[in-house]
Amino acid sequence: MNLPRYFIPHAATPPEPVQSDASEIAHVVDAFRLDSNHVLEPEWLVGLDALGGLHVVPASERGLLPAAARAQLTHHEVASGRTPRHIAASELFFFSIELVEHPADAEGFNDPVYLYGHLSGPWPGTSPQRVPGQLTVTRGDMLAGLTHGAADAFHYAQTPESATAPRGYVALLPGDRPDVIAQGQGLVLAWPSVPPELQMGNASNGPMVARMLHDVLTQLQEDAGANRGPEALARMELPVPSRAMAIAELELRGYEVKGDVAILRRQHPGLLTRMAEWLRAEKVKIPPEASAPAFLELARQALAALPGWPTEAERALRSRVRAGGGTPVVSAPRVTSPAPQRPLPPRAPPKPPRPSDWMQDFLNAHAAAHPEAAKPRLTRAKPSAPPPSARPGTPSWMEDFGARPRPAAPSAKTQREPSPPSAPGAAKKPDWMSDFED
């Protein structure tokens, strides 16, 4: 398997063959036209099966799609109002982004970002394969890939779970050097993946895209502020992908939320002390919540201010793409104003998901190579809860869901030797009666 230069496969996992079958596609995620001298089929469809496996099939097999997948494709074609884009390449690789590592203590602005997931390809090919591993790109590559791909985002039908029409975003990323990309090789078509258990009738990935862009923009803003970077980056006002999760994290860190302001409480005794704390309390303004379109607009602004952008690789990559016909339907950015009362966090928040073993191998290797570096920021396919170290106790909002503090450990008086078993049929003695046996 001839892999892109910037992709590192997991050494302990052998590649597996990929068998694409249109009848197995549960969700369509992309459609494009491939300008290549090696294929006769000009238009291709990309889909996922029920387990998240990739399928790339010619559009001539449209009739073999299950009814639900065919309905998704029809809705996209009518709602988007445009024909598929053209990609000029002799080979394409497809990459599902399952975890993003944002290294801390970076040296510049357009620094590397590590993407973890499964790479499939090459297409067209007689024996495409699938292997997990790490794809290294830059912050600018991520921002540009998603912003340019937004015009061709896949349109899904409106669902009760989504406030706006859901979209499936893809990003064309450089997997090799500019001279190789200029020859139509090393192109990687990537999409932020959504675990099958979180899919609501489609494969839309707007929340994952919002989290990825938020984390990249946050890193850029922090570096610009610490290293006298561009003012446009340092002063950028960033929303949050989920205001409820932001409030929950602040409360777990000891903040008390009042409207759109969080105030740190140190729980010092005494009325005068607490009044003094109130006057000089550490206050944090809770940002408004925004969806993927708003973050995409911020990403465009950041790229305009990013030093040295566009790069040679970016120019080579965009020269391989030609827009389809029609006018793209672009969702207006949506920023939600803070509500007067604090919203409740999601019911029964899930435990922090752990990367699978092969991802942990890469994370451990990076940590060992830079033992003194700060802990990197991670963007997961599943939104994670705050780390255990930030949890001083059971926060008050958990009481709304029936959470109760753990019972105190038994005292020495109640820690006794177990009593002998009772005779059959005898009533069991209540524990409290042992207090009177002394």
C-alpha cells in the first residue's frame, strides 16, 4: 500500500482490504467528479455502512443504494442546487478523523496538528486498503480544508434534534509535498467522523466540526496573544460549541454561574471574608454558543490574518479542485445569545471516552518525546466531560438529575467482625442493633 508521505500507519495493525458495496451504504457523505485518465466513471459517491465502514462506488450504481441512502442523495442534490465538484487527481485517499491532537508549547502560528483515524485507498485502484494511523497537517490546512469544503457540504433533511438543517462537512487536505500534489497525488479527502451510536438518521458532523475549529482557533489566539501575533487573531472573540458544557465545566472547577458570568468561589468561612471575595472575585464571561457555520466564518477571518498563508501546498491543493455548477447554499452563521437563566447540561453526561489502544500509542510517543511540554488539547468525536482533576465534588447541577454524594466511610465503631450466619428461617438482625451489644 503506497501511503501519503505525511501519514504514519499504526505499526502493530496490518492493513485490511476494502470491499465497496453500494447496497451496504447506510449514509451518503459526499459526491464528486474525478478528473483522471485512469477511470471511465466520472462521478463517484462516498458512503458509510452501519458500522462506519467506508464505501466508494460509481454514481452509476445509484440504483443499488438502499432506499434511505438514495433518499439522502436525492435530498442533497435538490437542496444544494449544484452539481458535484471536480477533483483532478490520479489517486485519492479517504480519511475519517476520529481524534485531533493539538500540541501545546508550539513554536509558531501555523503549527502541526495530528489527526487520528482510518485511511482508505488509493482510489481508483484494484485493491484499496484500510489502516489506522496519524495524518499530520497544519492549523491552516485544517481551517482551509473545512472552509473551502463548506460550499460542497452534504445536505441532510431537517431532524427534530437539529435547530438548523444538518450538514456533512468534508475537507481536502495535503498528504504530501506540493510538487507531488501538483501531479495529482497525495490528496486526502477527510471528514470528521461521527460514531454510529450518535448518528440521528444521518451522518451530519456539524458539532464535531465546530469543536475542531474552536480548538484550532483557540490555539491560534493563545499563541498570538503570547507572542505578539496578529491583532486580528489575538482579539478574535470566540464563541463556544456548547454553552451548556462550558457552564458545566466551570461549575466543576468551583465557579458559580450567574446569568452569563461565572464567579470563582473558594468557600472561605466567615461573612466578611465571603463579602470581600465577592468584591474581588475572579469573574469569567461565558461566551455565546455557535454552530459550525459561525466557526467557519471565523476560520476564514483567521486565515486572512495567518502569517505566510496561503502556503505553496495550499495553492497546489486548491488548483486541483474545480467547483460544480449552480449556486451553493451556504447556511448563515448562527450565534446564540446567552439565555437569562443558565441552561442545564446534557442529561446523564457520559464518561470521558478513551482513545482506542492504537491512538494511545501515538499519544504516548508524543508525550515521551516532549516530557516537559504542556498537555495537548484533544478534540474527540464524542464530546468529553471535564477531567477528574477538575472535580472538587458533586456539583450542584447534578442534584437536578438525582445525583447524591457517596455515603461516608463507616466508623471504627461500626466496623465489626461479620456475625455468624443465622439459622435457616431465622429473621436477619438489623445492623443498628449491634450498637447495643457492647
